[in-house]
Amino acid sequence: MYLTGSSGRLKRGRGKPRTTSADAREVRDESTDCSFSLIDDERPLTEHVHLSFPAGDHATVRAFHAAALAAALAAGYEDHGGPGERPGCHAGYYGAFVLDPGGHNVEVVNHNR
């Protein structure tokens, strides 16, 4: 998996995902300021990716973390930070994190300010 973004933050593009190769070895989702690509080729896999998903409120962040603790831990995920403010990021950054079995950081965050 290869992730790119000129804005410094990865966001899902507004367009529909499209296959860019005839044999479906590359799938891309692009917007004006970033792209997300899944590529199946001879290059080594990307390690320790940070995937962040937006939440509209703190309750959604807490629900994600509760669900992760209830189900994902049994599947090999690890708690990587409970719901809370992350003042080191910016004021109003409220997130929760889990690590998947491959070491990828999965986050749900509410930017409330």
C-alpha cells in the first residue's frame, strides 16, 4: 500500500475510486490535494502506516475505541491510545488509536476546533 498527499494529511478523495491498470493491480482514489493508492507489484509492502478516519463528535471516537477493545483485540489488535485530547497535535484534536497485527496505526479523530 502506498499513500501520498501533497497536503501532509491523507484524505479520501471526493471522486469515485478508479482502476488505473488493465489487470486491476493498481486502484487509485484522487482529489485535488491528495491521492490514495493500492498497488500490487514487486515493491516491498509499506510498513507502519497511519490511517486516520474523521469523526463528527467525541462520542463516535469513544464508540470506535470501545468497539476496538471489545472485538479487535481478540483479532490481534492492540490498544494504542484511548479517547482523549491530544494537545501535542493541536487544540481540539480528540482521537483514539489501535495498532493492527501488522503494526499499522488506525485512528478515529474529531477535530472540534
